[in-house]
Amino acid sequence: MIIYKGVSYSFMEVDKMANKLANVALGLGIKQGDTVAMLMYNEPAFVWTWFGFEKIGVEVAFINFHQRKKTLLHSLSISGAKAIFMNSGIDLYQAIDDIANDLKDIEFYTLEAQNSSIPSRFKSLADDLKAAADQRIPRDKRSSITMKSTNCLIFTSGTTGLPKPAIVTHTKCMIGGFVYTYCHVTPDDILYECLPLYHSAGCLIGIGTSRRNGVTMVLAERFSASKFFEECHRNNVTMIHYVGEMCRYLANSPKGDYDTNHKIRVALGNGLRKDVWTLFQKKFKIEQILEFYGATEMPVGFINIENAVGSVGRVSPLIKRIFRANFVKFDTDMDQPVRDEKGQCITAAPYEPGLLLCSLSEQTPFEGYKNRDDATKRKLIHDVFKKGDVYINSGDLFYHDENHYCYFYDRLGDTYRWKGENVSTTQVANIITELPFIIDTCVYGVLVPGSEGRAGMATINLLESEKKHPTEDMISQIEQRCINELESYAIPRFLRFTHMLDITSTFKQIKATLKKEGFDPAVVKEPLYYFNTKKQKYCTLDKEIAMAIEKQEIKL
């Protein structure tokens, strides 16, 4: 089932380890209906730990291993976890130890043997696992669990600023394993999975495909452009799983010995741009690309099974009718759907960006977010096409052509995607604005030539607004706060300082003009800085630097 760093683990071995984990957990007093958290890197233990908790009806919160301090504390607290399980990583143990005193009523466990790098508050379960029975767990240990029960919690970024735990049912987990069936997957296939397992892509699709179809999964610790095709060659990989940014790195990498010396027949993923798609497919001679769209909390998704370059799938009128999905006109300045004189939403025309909405029904349910009723309610739009109807807001814009092929256009509002991760603008803004010399901060994503997604940019209004330029000390404090408090991908790549931020009559920040102006010094006459990733500091951005960034001579 799994190959990791050259070591193979059969389905039977994984199942026995899951049984051991389940028995140990029962001995700890963990039972069906409880919630636990997992903070692990990509490793086999992630798989059997998850499966073990499934066997006893325990829901698992998958924690992003990039999170630190306030964000990590929030995720663990809101999940309602009674225990956290870890297996390796000195930095991860330290991250938990930093916030442990603020975590109430939670136990700390590690699957590895106790050693000097593991804080004393963690109890090692290594001996317990070795001694535990590996027989199947009786069904009465999960007797109350149905397909509608919560299987796991997967955290998403959103308008509230901090990650929200999206509820993922057993039904949705099962569906994840079906995605690769569109490429006629068989047990003889071998899948290369280097996406983080805490994401729905890695766990629901990656692990799900292996579990449902009997596929061998070659699990990588992380993505490496230099080793990618060599590992695929060495393991006879036939299927790969991508995000668009990953494909761009590979397409732009130097020519290698294994570029076409492989057995890959299909690549499946999301976020692949048209220009990168063609280059990627041609360079590596991959027969089929299955680009799809899906969101953790959304009940519908699309998949392109016809190799239509750039499309996420064909959404015909029949499909729209069956799944009650539609694309409606959206006003990006007012941040809301456009409505006609009757107060109803208006369907987007071909080639016109439209917001994806899906009708809330028994066939297309929305489980929402655990312990976040406010965020769950904000995800719903009422009276869309008739009085009383309710639709789920995807937060994503698409456009479609005359043949009903759909293309991703943009992500709305208070999130943007960078380095394959969703970034919450509110979270970043709140962390920066906590500095005493800042009145307010507006964070948004800007397009950077040659990069997938959008790079973060923060426009800052200083308390001492009469100053045209921030002091060196101010810049230093901003960079240190970002480095210490934010995930590396969430650190704004650009800073802009202004004397005033435009807001609406309801005090919402107006970002459209800021996004349009971007980081161009020819347009922006206010102080600009960029984040030098090599020096890990903000440096002045002038026309020469901006040109070097656009030519990809300076990497962000």
C-alpha cells in the first residue's frame, strides 16, 4: 500500500498498525464521539493513525504542520481535541511546547520512543503499540457511526482570519477515493503523493485512492523538483498528484535524465495554468492530465476528462440541473452577487466571470465548520433565484465558453493562494496591525509574472502618518513579526505604506484599486518594499527591482 523512503508497507501491515493504535487509544480512554488532533509530517504513521481512529469512531483534526503560536493554538482549541498525537519532528514538538500552557484539558502523546528531543510533557506510546493486539476492532466500538458522521476536520482559511475546521463526513472521504477512477485506475497503478496529507488533496484523494482502488502509494516527505522524476522512475510510478505551482517548478527546472524516462500515464490535480499545462505535458510526455476543481467544504466539484487545456471540466446545462450548481454575476467592488430589480441573482454569460453557487439540498449538503456557526452561516446565500432558496457560496469565480467548458478565474475576498496554500488576508493583517505604530493594514494578493496564484501584499497605514517613509526599526519589527508569527508562505512578499486606506460606507476595506496597482513603482508613488527570501528581510523596491521580479531574476 505504501512505499516510504524505500521501505514498503503492505495493506495488511498498515491495517495491523491501525488496529494497534486503536487498541492503545481505547486503553487511554479515547472512545467514539471524541476528537483528537494529529500533527504529523508526511509519513506512514499518519495513515495508520488516521485509520486507527476511524476504527473506533473518533474524529481526527488534521493540523497544518506549518502553523505556529497563535494560529496553532487556535486550531487545536477550536477543534475540541482531547489529545494530540505526534510522531516525529523536533520543530513540531517545540511548536506544541511553546503553547502547551495555554492548552487546557488536552493530553500529549508521541508514537516514537522517548528521547532527549521530545519534551517531557509528551507520553511515549511506543511500548504500548509494540505490546498491543493487532486483531480487528469489534464493530460495537463504532456502532453509532454512519456515513453522515464526521470522519475528520480539515482546516481552511477564510474571512475570519484564522483557520476554520471544515467538517468532512465519511461520505466525503469515500468520494475522494473515486476521483482517479476517471483514468481507469487499477491495483497495478502506482501513485506518487508529495502533497501534504493534512490537506484534503493529500488525505482524501491521495490516501483515499490507495485505500479504495488497491493502489500502491509512494509517499514523499515533501515536494522536491530536483528529485521528483527520479523518484517516479525508481518506483515505476504511473500516476502523479499535483497542484499548479508544483507543475510550474517542474516545467521550469533544468532538463534532467528522467524527464521522459518514466511510466507516468496520468497527472491529476488542480490549479494548472494554460501556459504551464502545455509546457508541462510536452516536456514530460504525460499522456493525460485530469484537472479538477473542488473545495473541502463544497458538495460539488468538476473534473476535466477530455484534456481540454486549462479547463476544470465541462459543466453542461444538464449537469447544472442535476447538481443545481450555477455561476452568477459578482460585483468585486461591493463584494457581493449582482441582483436584478426583483432581487434575484443573474446567471453569468459565456466568458463572463461568475461566482459558483450550489443549492443546499439533501443531495448536496453543507456540513459547515465545527464550533463556528457564524462562519457556517456566512457561507450561505439566501433568495438566489427565488424567495426562500439557499445556496452555498464557493468563494470562487469561473468563466465558461460556448461549449460549457469551465475555467477557474479568481478566488474572492479575503483569501488568496500562494505556494499551493490558501492565505487568509485577515489573519495576516491582524498580526501586522498588532504592532503599536500601525493604525491599520490591508492585505491582498497580487499577480506576479511566472508565478502561480498571487503573492501577498500588505498596504500599511502608520500611526505617525505624517511620515512619508517608515523607519528602519519599523521595517525590522514588521519583518520579525511576520517571520515569527506567520507560516512562510503567508509572509507578505510586498509592503506598501500609505497615509490613508479607502473604506466603504460599512467600513470594509476597498482592495480593487490596490490589487490593480500591484507593486509597480511607476504607478505606486508611495514607499514600496519586497521580501528578500535569501536575506529574510524587507528591502526597498524600485523600478529595477520590480523589473527583475517580473523577469523572474529575483525569486519570491
